[in-house]
Amino acid sequence: MIRINLVRAKKTRKQEVGQRQLLFMGGAILLAIGGVVFLHLTTSGELDRLTAENRRVQGDIDRLKKELGDYDKVKAQREELLKQRKSIQALEAGRTGPVFLLRELSEILTPGKGPTFDRVSYEEALRRDPNVGFNASWDTKRAWIESYEEKAHKARIKGAAKSHDDAAEFMKRLNSSVFFKGVRFESSTKANTTAGGVPHITFNLNAEVLY
């Protein structure tokens, strides 16, 4: 009689099923790993692209900031030159005194310069009243001349300044100059318009001219 070993056949089928399951699991794991790797590479590539784009945009922003900064600087310099030219034109229009007097007024309102003064007399005046001295570091762009008239060594100056303190500083410089004396305010008025976007005042000065 022929005997068939069914136990061994069952074991073989179970092993085959188990192997197939392992293969499926292995394949699924490989697919999952592949998906993760692909996603990582894709995400990394997108991140690199966004980083590069961000650098480019930041570079454009920095460049524009620099250009705008230069533009603001040039605009401020242009406005300053226009004010200085206006002051010179006002002096030229009302010129009745010598050229050196007009140059003195120009240098009083020029950065890094100031009035021509007698140091001994100036120091004596400071000892009597420390408040009469002018401020060498004052920003001369804060005041300018709008008109200058002179008759019989009497000058009348119409000017503008960003504040009353600036007008007072201009007056101190005139008083310290060897070409002016008896400088006094006639009037001052707050302007309704603006100079360079900054509110200012207008003022009138009277002085004796020495030459």
C-alpha cells in the first residue's frame, strides 16, 4: 500500500506562503523606503530652490536699499546746494557792499567754516558772557539767507531757520564777525510751509556793517 506524507506537503505550502509574505513585506518596506527617499530628495531640492530664491530676493532688497539710500543722500545734497545757491543769489541781488562782505556771509553758513573774528576780543566777550559764543559744531544747513539789503552801512537780512535756536546761532555768528556789530532781531515768524519737509521760521535781522 502506498503512503503519502501529507504533513510534509502542508509544511512546504506553509513555508511557501511565509516566504511570499516575507517577500511582500520586504517589497512594501523597500517601496516605503523608496518613497521616503524620493520625498526627502524632492523636499531637499525644493528647500534648496527656495533658499536660492530667498537669497536672490534679499540681494535685490539690499541693492534697492543701497540705491534708495544713495538717492536720499543725493536728494538732500541737492536741496542743500539749492538753498546755498538761493542764499548767494539773495546776496548778489542786494549787493551794495564789497565782495569780501558777501563772502563772509557765505562762509558763516558753510559747513566747517565760520565768521572771521578777533580771537582776543572774542575771548574777552566770552569771559564777560559765555552765552555770546557761537557753536563751532553747529549744522549750518539749519539756516539760510533769503534776502540781504544794505544802505549807509546798515544791513537788513531776511532769513529762515529750522528753529529759533538756529536763528539765534546765526545771529551769534554775525555778532562774532569783525564785519558786523549791533546785530538784533527785528521779527520772527513761524512759516506755514516747509523747507525740505521740515517746519521752519522766517526772521529779520538788523546790523551795522563794518568795512
